[in-house]
Amino acid sequence: MPEVTMLEAIREALFEEFNRDPAVVTLGEDIGVFGGAFKATEGLLAKFGPERVIDTPISETGIVGAACGMSYLGLRPVVEMQFIDFIACCFNQVTNFVAKSHYRWGAPVPMVIRGPSGGGVHGGPFHSANPEMYFVHTPGLKVVYPSTAYDAKGLLKSAIRDNNPVLFFEHKFLYRRVKEQLPDSEYTIPIGKAAVRREGRDLTIVSYAAAAHTSLEAAKLLANDGIDAEVIDLRTLLPLDREAIVSSVKKTSKLLIVHEDTRTGGIAGEIAAIVCEDAFGHLDGPIARVTALDTPVPYSPPLEEYFLPSVEKVAAAARELAQY
Amino acid sequence: MNHQLSRERHLELYYFMQLNRQLEERLVRLFRQNKIVGGVYSSLGQEAISVGTAYALEPRDWLAPMIRNIGTLLVKGFKPRDIFTQHMAKATSPTHGKDGTSHFGDLKKLHVVSPISMLGDLIPVMAGVGMAGRYLRQKIVAMTWIGDGGSSTGAFHEGLNFAAVQRAPLVLILENNQWAYSTPVSRQAPLKNFADRALAYGIKSRVVDGNDVVAVHEVAKYAVDECRSGRGPILIEAQTMRMKGHAQHDPAEYVPKDMFEFWKARDPIPLYEKYLTERGLWDAKTKAEIDARIERELDEDQKFAEESPLPDPQTAKQGVYCEGCHTIQADWQRPKEQVMPPAASVQAVWKIADFGAAIMPSGAPNRQVQSESQSKPAQNRQQPPHQRSTRPAPHRPAERPPAVAASGEDGVHDVSEAPPLRVPFGRGPKDRAYEREQQQSRPAKHDRPHRRRRR
């Protein structure tokens, strides 16, 4: 079996779900004939036809609204945001219509909104954002943010089969950079379960998406210094796997949270609160965090590099924490 | 008399309109007794629109009401007790107290989508409902409502354009009730008829007297039939008047008194009662029977609502997610194989009609058209000064846009076919454009002193 990229894994998940269930349809800008800005949907139209692969106008509110309506009749629409930054255009539709539907009047919305997110590719302020926390703060949604090809495929399949609206963030820096062999047989990964990427005794690094790779690389550096870091990849941000975080902190007694999202209101604050609620007595040091700056994502490479968390920043924060 | 409607159906229209009104009058009383938790958004004077439009739908069709469309819910099959309990936030309400007013629905049986307070968002959602119905070959029509105010939102335009480009079986009823909270229509859009917007979306539209239930029903039936035959979406503007404030708290003192007077004389229920009497469709006894039935039903349901308990506080945390409580199953009315490979497979290429040159005369090279349009201003410059008008041209109200061939399947938009309904107070009594229009329509002799004065 050849290795596949994360992008190819996502495409495989779509093809398999389209084959499995004719209720699965997809809507988005340039996703049909063109196959999507990143080619995630390439080949879908030719195989499954224009009734299931719908090229839409530039109309995020229209797309998400229509997908919601389709889901009310039992379809399972997958919406592509050309860049996840544009989800801001349909914020109301997502947070007020879709997210509250089941709570308000018992109408489930089995839809997925997926799209490329994240920085590191010099996309500038409107093509690099990590807007996940707007939606983690919205009850009724599920928020998934994988970091590997294997997870992306398994989680996307779970997202499509879920009876709730799932926001599926695809880190575009990882699209073609992470590769691995995928199993021949079908598999899914449950939403809401974190993964331990590296076991360790001295401190816990909690992270997700591209920052999970940054954290793993930092853990390798730390190992040279004799610091044995455990790295947890959240994979799902809502619902958050409290259990995985708390049990790791109980083991290592130290917690560093790393994310590419901006600092204020990032998920690090929420995780710190959870650990204080559930494992305060086990902590041997302050909860530390390495995040992006509280600024828009800058365009110029040196600016963006300075903005993003890096292996060095993570390693430095971990070394400091290890001294407690 | 409408020949499509039997006597029974004529009487049913009355029943629903009167039920709508009496129910809301009871809600107002309950509000004053402090038994309503939130607001009461009256549809007084607009009942003919809710009832007449929803009555054109079949049970398989879908609708999504706006806040003043309680009548549509009654027609679709919800009971007054649902409305009472919703407003009173009772555990027995369709949403079990999670939401109020007309914010509820039913996916499985009645096919009603719950609205949200953000205006316009229902339009793309109902476009999607229509598209899914078409995909599943259910032959359904989706219907939703919007106000003159709500039609200014981005979601309205995105939704209608989306529906239009997808040819979704969507009937959009634009209730022009002259007021968006305290803001008159003239501050929403500089349009004579909101239905004119249909032209910009390449869809058909109609304007109808929203206080004439028979006319409303007729045009709605036409629209539903068109959509079911694949010729949607359609925009219908129903012109009417909101006879109360935005909600119970609002005495609507900003509305000119004579405007209320004008519309009160056009109250849809007395108008329809007269219609039924004149055509011998009922007598006093029949009316009394229907009215008594309404009282009986409302008494019973109001009692039920008042005696219902409030929800258990603990239930607040339930129901954010579907955790196996719903089975999601589409109702396929076509073989699934049709949408699976190889039957679904296509060649993924675009076919572009006229290569994008749709505005040019057929066969005319691009250059000719350009030079023609460029030559016009040049001619104007060469015009001798004495031939120019020394006075500015008198202002005329914008003419109705001509019917142009566009992307509609029949090529012509119906917006200019339907004569515009004259609604003098539509722009507000001090509206200059209306006054000008009135002056222009007067005989010339009336115009003379006016011109003399100007000199």
C-alpha cells in the first residue's frame, strides 16, 4: 500500500461515504468541475453526478442554509468552505440556525462543514485563520481538528455519519506534508476521543492539528535534555476529551498547552480551567501555554513565523516548566 | 367566486382566518393577565395572507413560518393548544419550553421548519428543503414568508439567488405590511413593488392584495403549481398593513392615524364575510356555527395550556445533541441506483451557452456592440447647444422595468404582467413620489396653476 497524504485521505473518506450512502451530498464553491480549490473533491462529480456534487454561487449563508434544509429531509450534506475563514460569512446560519435546531425543536441537522484552515503557508489574514473557538463556544456543534491522514479519514467518516452538525477543520499546512499508509479495511474514529501521540512521565503537552506536530518535534528535543514529555493530540475540540487530559496530568503533574489559535480565548484557557477543577491537587507547577500572538495572521514570512508557535518556543516553555 | 374552491373549502378559509384572529385576541388577553412569558406578535389584518397561502399547500409540502404566520401553522395542522403552550412556555408545548411563539416545527408529519429570529435565514434553508425533495423525487414544494423589512437582509438575497440558480421549488411570500417595527417601507428600499426584485434574480413574481384571501389563495395556488412543475422559485408580494405594533409592548404611535383608518376599512375578515354572503356561500346560521366551533376549540385548548405545568428545570440541560434520539431516514421516491455510479456518472465539464455573450445580438461581433455604446455620448457632445433642453427634465417616477428575456425557462418575467396594486398609503402619506404620481395622473387643467406658480 502506498502512503497517502491527508488530502488524499479526506478524498478517500468522501468517496467511500458517497458510495456507502446515497443520502450523502456535497455543496460548495468550485467543488464540482474544478474539484475544489485544494482538489479535495476531485473526481466526485464525474462519479456521482451533479445532483450529489453541487457547484454553488459564492454564497456561504446560502450554502449552509440549503444544506441545513436538505438535512431536514434526511440527507447528509457535506459543505465545503473554500477556506474556513469564510465561515464568518455564514456565522449566523451556523450558530443560530444549525447549532440550535435540535435543542430548540428537536430537529437534528446531520451535516458537515469542512474546509482548509490554519497558517504557515503565508496566506495572510483571510486565508490562514483558526476560527475554531467561535464554534467550540457554540453548544450544539461538534468541532473536529485532526492532525494525521489516518485520523482525518476516520474522523470525517464519523462526522458524516453523525446526527449532529460537525465542523471539520483541515489544516492546510498538513494537507500534503503528512503521509502514512492507511488500512485496507474500513475504519472510523470516534468523535470526542483524544490520542496519546507520545507517552512520557515528566510533563504533558496537550495540542492539536499542526501544533501537535510542533509539540512532537519539541518532545524529541526535550528527550535529548532528559525531559520525558507526553504529547496528547486532542483531535476533537468539542466535545473535549476531559478524561484523557486529566488522567495524563495526574500522571505527569505538569501541563503545557500548545495551539496555533490566538492566545486570548483559545482552548488553552478552557483546558487550564478543567485541570484546575479536576486535578488541581496533582499539579506541581503552573499551567503553561504556547500559542499564536493575539493578532490577525500576518502575511510576510518572518512576521508569520514570529506569530506562530514553533518547536523552539514549545521546547523553551517545557524546559522552564520542567524545573518546577 | 373562485371556481377552484368548493363551498366547503371557502368556509374552511373563513374558519382558519377567524381561528387565527380569535386565537391571537386570546393571546393578547393572556398577555395582559401576565400569563404569556415573552412577546405576542400580532398578525391582525394579515390573516388572509397566512391562511390563503398555506391553504394552497398539500400535506407532503413543507413550510416555514415567520413570526406573524400563526395562521399557516393552523392550516398545516398544528392545534391552538400548541400556540398557547408555546407562548406560555409550558412543558406541554411542542418545544417543551425550549423556545416560544411560533418557533417550533415538525419534520416527520406536518413538514414545518421552525423559524429563527434572524430574518431571511429561512429562505436558503427552505431552498434546501425544496432541493432535497427534488433529489428524493418527492414532488414537494417549500413555502416561506418574509417581511418588507426582512427583505433587506443579506440572507434574503443570498437565499433567493441560491434558490433561483438551483431552480428550487420555493414559494417566497413577501408580506409587505408597510412597517418593519417603526420603520416605514420607504426606508427599507426605494421600490414601488418588492416583487420587482424578482427580475434581478431571473425568477417570476406576482403582486397581490394581501387582504383579499381569495386572491391570495389563487396566486399562491398558481405559484405552488408552477413550482411543482419545476418552474420555481416564485416571489409573491402580498400588500397589507400591520394593524398593531411590532409586538404587544409597542403602541405603534409612529403610524399615522389615517393610515390605520384606511386599512381598517379593508380588514380581510369582514371583506371575506361580505364575499361569502354576496355569493350565497353561507348564511347567518353557518357563520354562527363556525364561530361557535372556534370558541369551543379555543376554550378547550386555552384551558389545557393554562393547566399545563411549566417544564422541570433539569430538562434545560437536555437535548443539545441528538444522541440516538432520532433515526434519520430519507423518504426515497426514486431508485437509489439512479444516484449511484455508474448511473450517476457524468463528464465533468462546463457547457457555456453563447460562450457568455448573451447580451449581444446573435452573430454580432463583440466590437460592433462596443463601438455602438461608445458612440452615443460622442453624439451628445456634438449636439448644438440650442437643441439641448434649457430646463432640467421633469422628474418622473421610475417606469416599470420592461420584461426582458433572461434565464427564466419561459424567457419572460411575469413581474410586469400583473398590474400593480394601488396602495396609496404604501409609502406613507407624506411621500413625495406618491404625491407626484397623483398629480401626473390628474387632468391637465389641474396642472396649470401649479405650473404658473413655478414660473
